[in-house]
Amino acid sequence: MYYTNDLEIKPCRGDCSCMRTTGKCFQEDDMNWLLPKVEDANILVLASPLYCDGVTGPMKMFMDRLVPVIHLTMEIRDGHLRHPARKDMNLEKIVLVSNCGFWEIDNFDPIVAHIKAFSKNINAEYVGELLRPHGHFFRAMLENDMSVNDVIESARQAGCQLVENGKMSSETIANVSRPLMSRDAFLQMANQNLLSDQNQE
């Protein structure tokens, strides 16, 4: 497990020299040792809170710097022009894990669409997502022994299913994302917390 916020990952310069030549970026940073680990992995799990309908800035820079795993040449794949993956890449599957502070599950639609497109572009199979809406209440509920342990257990089961079967069941995925409270209750609690924080400043 690596935290992109703790790594030195420079922005992609977009010159495509890594795709033309050896598959290595000319920039010297933590991608020098991290990229080979990605290429050797069978499954890549991208975990990011939802920031402005997408991944965080550090995660996006990491994704941009994965360009060396593909060739500059193009091929037709699934009826679409795409870059082929390098032959020495073992990466087969990509999973998204994300958390957001809003109640509705459809807030994740843009980030899911992005990771699906990203997976196609680097020639890996997108095998699903674990999404946790109204996540900022989840920790408090967990710490206060409220009925959310099944969500944690479902996340563990999803990991086991992924390793054993190469996919996660729809039931397990749905339970990870299940509502923790009604939308009206969420709205009331969220506004109370915001007003309380404001009064303390």
C-alpha cells in the first residue's frame, strides 16, 4: 500500500518519450521504483476520496505517470483506437475504492467513468468499485459501535472475492455502499455539524 500524498511524483510532461523508447520517464522521482511494482502487479487498486468529481491531485499525477506502460503505436481494440500495453506488463485488473461526504451514490458517477476509461486506455480490465457515500459519518458510527461492522466485513469479503475469483459480487459491492441513514436524517446531522463547527470558530 502506497500513499500518493507521501510520494514525490512530478507532473507528466506529455512529451511521450517514455512511450517511444524504453518505457521509462526521464524525470527522477518516486515513480522510478513505483512503476515497476505496478507493472508486476496483477491487480491495481486505486483508492481516493472524491475531490471535485474526481480523484485527488496526487492520485491524478500518479495515473498520468503510468503512460510508460503503453506503446506509442496504436491498435484497434474493442472497436476503438488505443495504445497497446507493453509485453512485460502483468497488470490485468483495476479496482476503484472511493469515499465522499455526500449522501447520494450517483455523486461517484464521474470518478467511476474516469477510472473505467483509464483502465481501457492502459489495457487493463476494470472489475468494479467499492464506494462509501456519506463517509464522514461512517468513522464516528464505527467508533461508537453503531451497526456498520457489516460494511467493513463486506469490504474484506470483496477483497477475498477479487483475489479468489477475479471479481467482486454485486451483493458485496452493494452492501459496502448501503445507506447508513435516511437522506433527511443525513441532511439534518450534516447541517448541525456545520453550524456547530462554525460557532466554535
